[in-house]
Amino acid sequence: MTRISVELSPQQEDGLVMYIGPLNYNPRLPVPDFLALELVKGLPVLLLDYGSGTIRIEHRHRFPQGKPFTVEIVLQPQTIEMIVDNCKLSTCMSLDAPKGPNRFLNVNAPLQLGGAAVNLDYLGSLFNWTYVPQDKGFSGCLRNLTINERTYDLGLPSLAKNVNSECISRSVALIASIGFTSYYLYVIIACIILLIVLLFFIIAHKTSHDEWHDKEMDHPRGTVVHYEEEGGGECDTIYDLNAVLGRLNLMDLDTIHYANINNDQYLGTFLLRKRAACDQAADAYPQDDVRCYAYEGDETSYQSLSSLTSFSGSQGDLKLPNLSVPPELQMLAYSYGEESSDTEK
């Protein structure tokens, strides 16, 4: 089966739209097969000869004039169909059966549009055609020539004469735009996919870099450590206690605080009173209280006291190395005692 379709915008009612068939007569090989589509009084007419007789299929129903319309030809061994505008109605389709025993179109010649470059009346008399195509050329525009679902470019014909370039340029521009869009669309999609993959690798690399390099370990400075996870911004400042201690005169402090101690025998009593006052003070923190605010994840090589599990058992179960330590310092003494024992082991 062969399908041929073309869009027509005629300016005159009569004219030969297309012709494919013999260009001359060869007595040794007389092949009369041909196909011709023409307009007669504004209506499409199909002439077809399979080599055993010419048939004429005429579309008899009028359609709106002045508008483009499509003519589709369907060639089959048993039937020949001509469909106008593909309206799916019986009034839009005309059909007939080929004459004689032949069932296929046997031609080996170029397709001619808008007219014929040979004298068809002369060829018709030599081949004894029943119906001869007209010699008058088609006046109007031809677009979207499709044969077996393949659209042909009408902008570069092998031979052209009296062709309206404006009509052809619009068809060529349409075909070129379709080719341009379909080609560059794949390129654009490939570029977008490449950019997405590249962006994914950049984000993955940056995340890995932040995790292993931007995360610095805590470095104590004397008795003050900087914070990482408690408030933010503390890492930007490094405290140097030497600048504070440089202006402190320890001799003056000894003179001020211990001016009332005139004899060394009272020093022990003085220290006991001071320690008792500190132990009984409810608002004051212990003197050796340790507070460490730092990141305590799996990557940290040390731990702070805040990571210790709180003890909920009875006080008697605790194995404290020194029971004379004040209550608020027992947990601290227990922690340091366990740590020193592990080190000795």
C-alpha cells in the first residue's frame, strides 16, 4: 500500500497538480503506467493506469473555496482511494478499482509537481491512454508533500520553472524550523543533564570537605576552652590568660588577703574556716568545678564531664576512693579516681 498526500492552495480552478509516468515512448519497452492528480473546475481528479487500463476518480462534492485543503491518495492492489481533507465521511472519499489484471504502479521517473515537462497529449496517443492529463499547469501553493509518512523538501527541486518563491520559502522555513528544534532539543536536554550531574558532585564534595576539614578539634588554652556547639562564634576568639596575668601582682594580693595572719600557727585554722564557708555557701559554685562545652560526638577523642551518665542509685553503692571529700566533690573525685586507675592498668 502506498499513501500520497499533499496540501493545496489553488488560485485557479484548473491545473495539473502532479504527474509521475513515462517521459518518452520506447517501442522496445512500452510501459504506459502513470499517475496524475489535477484540478477540474476546482475539484480534484485522479487519473491512474497500472498498464492495463486508465481509470478516472473525480471528487464530486464541493468544499469551502479559498481555503487550503489536503488530498490523500491510497494505492492498493484491489482499490484506489482519494480522500479530501480527511473528514471521515463518505462524501470526502472517492474510490474505484484498477482495470485489467495489473495491480501495481510500475514507473521509473521523477515526480513532477505543478505541471509536466513533456507533451502529455503526444504520449497519450502513443500509449493509447483512455484519459490524458491536461497540459495546463497548477497555479497556487503546494505544501506538505508526504509519501508513506515521509515529508519531502520542496525548496530544492531538480528542475523548476515559473515557481513562486514566496510559497516555497514558507514551506522550507517550516521544515527547517522543525529540524532545528528536534536537533537542538536533544543537545539542550543533554547539557541540562550534564549540569545536574556536575552540580550533584560539587555538593557532595563540599559536604565531605565541611565534615572533615572545617570541623577543627578543640584546643584548650590554659583553663579556658572555646565552644563549638553551644552558641556559635566562640571559636573565632582565642583567649590568652597571659595578658590578664601579666598585670596581676601576686605579692599585693598576698599582702591584702593575709594581712590579718600574724602567726603561722593560725594558718591551718584560717584555711579550715575558709573551706567550711565555701562548703556551706549554697549560691557559690565549688572552687574546682569543671565545665566543658564542646562537641561530644563520635569523632571527638576526649569527653567532658557532661557526657557522664547520671547516677541514680543509692549513695552507698558508690566506691569513692576518699570519703572525706565534701559531697559536692564526690562525683568529681570518683571520676578522676576511675580515670587514674584505668591509666595505671
